Amino acid sequence: MTERDIVKTTVRFDDGTVEPIDTIRYEDKIWLAPVWFDQIALKRKQPLLIVRIDRLPHQNWDDADYVLNTTMPRWIFWDGIRPLPKTDLEVQVRPDIWFDYSNTE
């Protein structure tokens, strides 16, 4: 996959902020990918954590970008060091999926 396969979801967080978050399709599901592990030398990146959203209330705009109709906890910007909090959200840590950097030449 390439960076072109990454779209955006507008997300409202539990602290009141609203931000566009990277979103991917993986295993035929829709996932937020808020934090990435970059391998610059190999020109690829991997989501550090993904959060499934296709079961949550959301809207699809232009078949590419989404709007989440529920709030999301701020902890999804997980740093990989702290333990993950207990949650009802479906979360995967470091799924085996890589995205090649888009060729901008």
C-alpha cells in the first residue's frame, strides 16, 4: 500500500478538540491510524496503533473521507510506551501493514 491509500476522518475528541486523523482500510474494515512508526531509510511507515471505526456512527463523504459522529478518547495518540487503557474500542497495536511513501518526483 502507499500513502495514497490513506484518507482522513474528522474526529471530535473527549477534550472538545476536532482534528483530521489518518484513516485506512485493513482486513475489510475502516480504522483510524493516529500515530505512525516511520522507517525513513526504507521509505515506508506502519501504524503504531489502529482503532476500528466502521462499527461506530460515521458518515462517508465523497467515498474517501469520513466524519465520526461520536467522540473519541485522546489516548488514541498512544506513544507505544505507556500501557493502553482498558477500552470497548477494537484496537490493534502495530498491525503487520506497511505503507510506502508516495513518490513525489
